[in-house]
Amino acid sequence: MKMKDYINHCIAANYFRGIEAVGGKIFFDETGLNFKSHVFNIQTGEMYINYSDIQEIRKRNTLGIVPNGISIITKDGFDHKFVINQRNNVIEFLQSRL
């Protein structure tokens, strides 16, 4: 099966900022991924991660049981926590960019 290419595509995602799961979208480009929140969240804004800054990608279970989360750990040690659909495809794509 061919790996899904996410370059120039976006997916729905939630990004955890503290205890709030901020809803938005992740847009993938040639050099990294950009999370952009929906305007109706309490916390809004954008966050960019260069693929070259990624140290590790881990599967996470939302609420400890739902298998739809990933952690992207950057080289500075920060753990970016997301909830996404089709996480295996996204993980495979991200690992191909490292």
C-alpha cells in the first residue's frame, strides 16, 4: 500500500494547550506542519513545527483509552499533543520527512 502524501493538504485536529483541546486544522508543507486554530476557541493562534525539529513521534490514547492521539516531541523536549483521525497514516508520513 502506498504511503499517503500530506504535502499541501490539511486535516482536522485538536491541539492540547494545557487542559484545553484547541480545535483546528494541521496544514502540511514541504518543511513542516502548521496548526491553525478555529476562531471560536478560547485559545487561538498558530503553531509551526519544522520536520527537522522533530525528535520523536509517539502514539497516544485520548482519555487513556481512545487510540486517536499522537505526541510530536521536538528536539527542545516539548511534547506537542494532537488528536487526529488516521493517525497511523500521519505518523508514517511524518517519519518519512525526518
